[in-house]
Amino acid sequence: MSKHSKTLLASGVSALGIASVIMAFMLDSYSLLVFSFFALTVVVGVGLNILIGLSGQISFGHIAFYAIGAYVSALLTMQGVSLWLALPAAGLVCAIAGGLLAIPALRVNGPYLAMITIAFALVVHHGLVEWRSLTGGANGLMGIPMPSLGDTDPAVLLALISTALMLGALVFFQLLRNSGWGRAMRAVKASEIAARSLGFNPVQTKTLAFALSALLTGMAGAVVSPLMMFINPASFPFTQSILFVLAVIVGGAGTVMGPVLGALLIVLLPEALSGAAEYRLLIFSGLLLGVLWVAPRGVLGSAARLWLKPVQQPAPVQPDLDQLSAFFAETPSSKGLEVKDISIRFGGVQAAKDVSFSAPPGSITSIIGPNGAGKTTVLNMISGFYAPNSGSIKLDTEVAGLPAWKLARAGIARTYQTTQLFGELSVLDNLLAGMQQGHLGNIVKGASDQQRALALQLLALVGYRGSVNSLADELPHVDRRLVEIARALASRPRVLLLDEPAAGLGQQDTQQLAALFHTLAGYGIAVILVEHDMTLVMAVSERILVLDAGRPIAWGSASEVRQDKRVIAAYLGGTSYQATPRDQPWKGSRDARLYIKDLVLDYGAAPVVNKVNLVVNPGELIAILGANGAGKSSILQSLAGLHPATSGSILLDDESIHHLDASQIAARGLALVPEGRQMFPQLTVRDNLMLGAFSRTDKVDADAEIEAILRRFPRLRDRIDSLAGLLSGGEQQMVAVGRGLMAKPKILLLDEPSLGLSPAMIGELYDALAALRDEGVTLLLVDQMANLALQVADRAYVLETGRIVKSGTAEELRGDSALEAAYLGEGAVA
């Protein structure tokens, strides 16, 4: 928060306090009662703001804590206990109840969490009615004493107590929000996965949020009973719970003053509209709907986005290497990471089997392999997101099977294929969260100047040049990658797991990453890299582990791995399968059915597809080949309208389609068989096939066309009325191809159809593709298994880092050294 924002907030709270004290002595008795309820609603709103705004949870049951606080206070004061003691006692009872409620509530989220809190409110309500000996049942408790302090009017005293609670709650929220506790809560809210990988225990942070929220609500409720001097279960209707939540959302969840504005709307506005008689609720509801429509982030949340821009503060251009060396020198010494024979199964799928490798301190180790090889699965086991079924993972001591947050505290940090930054936190706060190493710290104390200085140095080290006060959600792709690495380093790890850090980066950025990896290894960190950019991998890695179908097939230096025949076969595909060749070479029309000119695609960073030109003629089977991350699937997604082209043109039968959406493109004759099959698992095979014909405008003879699909894929006949989700991977792939054919497409796009299939199933599927080719169906095929695709293709294009580096007939490309280089990399990164 900038100095201007802090000054503005302090002024607002001070003005509110002064105005509240003045009103406490000037208002008439009824207005004083309304004002007191306003202040107490603010306190409840602040409590809910901790739950909703900081931890990302929801509760429609806070009226129960309000009621419990009121009854505890009433019962104690009626026994002669002072309100000054009853007030904290009520808060403590509610905090304990909130913590206990969090235990079952944390097992669910979304609407299920809301239902649990609603059920809690109903249980408390009926408990108050039925426990007559203690609560008075439906009749409630009467004769609740008001507090006294000298000659002060009790009503004024209660208004002052309510004011003190309100101001204390607002100040507490601001301190909590900027403390280690608040950062931990906001981190878990933004990305529970990333929070765990930094050492935060989500159960702990969510339970604390529930307890603190209930504490404030209970203390507010404790003032209600002397304020009204009579309470019964009807004093705490469930609808009030909904209004509490509405106050937070309308005011602006996560903002300090949001509950104040929300309380004004739900307490004072109805009073102001009291003269409108029967139209009061209608006007009130309309105003609330209007506010939510215009400002979905809440009034103050939306206003802050518009007018309170963060101060631009760039990271240092050059890092202080001495300061960084001292920072990393504090990391406990280690023998490095030892992984021995780890395996894991998901149902009937062996995702990883007997994987072993070592990563000593100061080394760079890479794990590579084709799509579906199990690389990320291995990282997930090492970082604690999966527990291996067998094997050992040692970081000085055995750590296999520990949860992710415990492994993070042990010294294992990681990044992700898709960046997992805390979007609502600034860049600086993301790093400060990493520096906490999973510990909460002081409940009201923020980060030290030394920690902030170290965070700036880490950002300088990774090459981040933007403002450290920018929200992480607003960063471009390259900066998101750099900040995520810096955040992982902030936890001072002994082992750093990097999952596809170069994805989407340009050549210059990749070269800078290579230099960074060497620097990090120089600090004694064991760097473990999963990456599809083979040039980068071969340049920086001391040792490389190659996986195929979850099993290790090679382990050695870059030069040893590049020349290993098993590695080449894994990347290019084996040649044991022999497709049925064409009777004669393709000699169809050269009037292009699909014409792609200078296609450029990006995801907010360097182009993933750069100036690609491609032609598909009627009746051809064209293959697009290249390593993981080369841009193959991105081209198909752009053709299908799932990702718009940045520039360039796409013509289908001489009609431009690059500006159309996916449904319009499907209607014009492009059908995509997506990677991973993308079944509708709860629908039958028949229904999945029928959905393929949805975009057709001609008459569909469903029975005849499904029969044609079943003749092409006979094994589906006995499964036609089975749920698609129960089929094997190969059978699902046949359904996916059949669904595409039901569209009667001009071109059938196939994205990695062999992924995850057994050799026998691959042969059966590719025989079907060869038959389609011979029948004159135009096919555009993407498959990482190059030798496999070249068995059936007429022509092929080879992609490397988004550019076409080779094209020709399938026969010309078989055995071409340029093809091998595109998959396994050559040369070095500076």
C-alpha cells in the first residue's frame, strides 16, 4: 500500500472515530440505537471480511456466532459478571466454535461450504429454542442489565463501546492484512497449490480465518444483548446473515473500509427509506442490485482499481551479489536430493515406474521425455503433491509421502507449467510470502526493511524489470515466469524444481534463463529442470534423465543422451508399425483446401507460432511434426477457433476464417479431434458421436452414419450404449475420431491421437487413419511420434520453436537429420 493510500485510510478511520464519538453524545435515543447497530454491523462485516476478503471462504451462518455471543454475554451479565469480562468471554467462545466449525467446513468449498454454514446457523437457532432451561426457549432472556460507568448514560456508553469495537476491528484488519498471517491467508485464497509449495498449511490458515471472524462477530453479538435488554431466537433471523455477507460484498471484499460502506447501506439506508412504506424493501433491493451490477468488486474495491494506482517502483537493474550470497549461505547444508525407485499408479495406469536419479547441491539435472512420459508426475511426487506407492525420496532424511507444505519447509521449492502466482498480491508481496517459508509470523507486524531489500535483490537476480508494486495478475507472461522463480528462491530452497520455465519465452529470454540456472547452481542449489526446449536442456544440464511411458530409459550427460537410440526412438517414435501404403502417390488437386499465410500466435509473450505458412490440398494427409512446445497443437487450436491468431491469415476454400469463433468454423467444415480426447464422460458413446453432427445443416441419417463409424471401429459396437467415461483410452480415441467424422468435415484435425495408447491400439487407430486417407478424407495430423506420423502422411512440416524448419514428402523426411535435431536440440545456449 502506497503512502498516499495509507494516509487516506488513516484519515478516513480517524474521521469516522471522531464523528462517531460526537454522534454518541448528540443523537436521540432511537437514532443512538440505530447508530450502535450500524457500528456492530461494521464489526461483523470486518469479521466476515477476514473470511471472504482474506481467506476466500464464504459463510452464511455468521448470525449463529452473533447469537452465541449475545446469549453468552446475557447469561454472564445476568449472573452479575461485568460486561467488560463478558465481552471477551463471548468472543473466545465464538472463536472456539468457529475453529471447530472449520474442521468439517474445510473438507468442502463453494456451495457445499455455504450449505455447511447455513446448517450450522439452523442448528444454533433450534438449539436456542429447545434448550429452554438455559436460553429461555422461544421466550428468550429478559432483564439483561446495561453497563454503567459513573454518570454516563448507559445508551451512550453502549454506543461508545460499539464505536471502540468498530475502530479496533478496522485497525486490526489493516494490520492483519499486511502481516504474515494476512499474506498467508491471501496466498491460500489466490492459489492453494502454490501456497502449499511455499510451506503454508491451508488447513491452518483457513481455521484461523474462521476463528478470528467468529471472534469479532461474537464480540459484536455480546453488545447486542444489553443494547436490547431482551433477546430471543427471533432476534437473530437467518436473513440477517445474508445481509452481513451482502454488506461485505457491496462495500468491497478485502478492503478496509468496505464493511463501513456496506453497513451504511444495509442498516442506515432502510431507515432513510422508512417513509416509503411498502416500497421500502423494493427500493432497497433495487439499489443493492444496481450497486452489484455497476461495481462487481464492491464500491470501494472498484473505486480503488480505478483511482488508487500502485506507485511505480522498479526492481534494481543489477543485483547485489554479496547480499545474495549471504542470503543463500544461510541455507542448511545438504547432501542433495536422492530419488530411488519411486513408482505411482492412478487406477490401472502406471504413471511412473522405478524412477531413480540424484541431484547433488550445485548441480543442474534435467528430466525429459515425450508427452505423457511422467515428467510432471515425478515432480509432483518429489514436491509432495502425490505420494509414491513405493520407493524412496531423501533430502538428508526420508521425505517420501510427506505433504507438500512439509516438503517446502524441508527445502524443496518449485514452479509450474502454468504459472501459479498470487494474483491479488503485488510482485513484492509474492516474494515476501515466499520468505515466510510457511510460517505465519506476527499477527499484526509486516515485513521488515531487510526482507523487502532482499526481495528486490532476488527480482534483480532473475532479471525482472517491472514495478515491484504491480499486481501479479497484471503481469505479462515473461514477467510472470521470472517472478515465480524469484518467489521460489525467496524461500531459500535446497532443491529447486522448475516445470517448463522457458515455455512461451523468446530466444533472448531463454538465453537469460540459461545463465540464471548456472548462477543458481553456483549458490549451491540443486536445480531440477523439466523442459521441452531441448537446446536449453542440452546446454545447461550436467545430467539428464529420460522417461518414456513413466519408465526411465536413459541417464547420462547431454552428449550421451542425444546419441542414445532409445531416446531417439522415444521422441521420434519406433518404426515397428508399418501402415498400409497408398496404392500410388497422391496426385490430387493443387487447389488448396486450407491455406495458412504468415500465422503468428502468442499467449502474451514471445510468439509460440511465428510466420508459419502451410498448405493442405484436398485428399492429402499432412503431418505437423516437432518436439513438445514447438507450437503444433497451438496451430490446430487456432484453426479450430479456440485461440485467435495474433496476425496472419487462414483460408478455407478461399474463405477467410481466422476472424470466426469456434462454432462458426466448425459449421464451415473444420472438425478438431482434441489432444486428450475430451470425452463427455457421463454421456454414452452414441450420444458422444451424435454431438459431432451438431453443427451440420444437412439432414443427418443417424443410424446409418453411426453404423458406418462402427464398421470403421468394430470394437465400439458392443460399447455403443456404455458411458464414454468407462472406455479405455484407445476406445475413447476411436470415439473422438468418430465424433469428428460425424461432422462430415472438409478437413479433420487430429491432435496427438496416439498419446497414452498401447502399441496395439496405436496400430489399430493408425490403420483407420490410413483407410480414411485412401478414401479421400483430408486430414491434418499432429503427433509427436514423427516416425509413426510419417508412415501414413503424404507430406509433413517440421516445427522448431514456432517456426517451420523443414518440409517435404514423408519419404524425404524419414531419417532426415534435421528432424532429429528439431526433437533433441543441437548447439548451445549462451
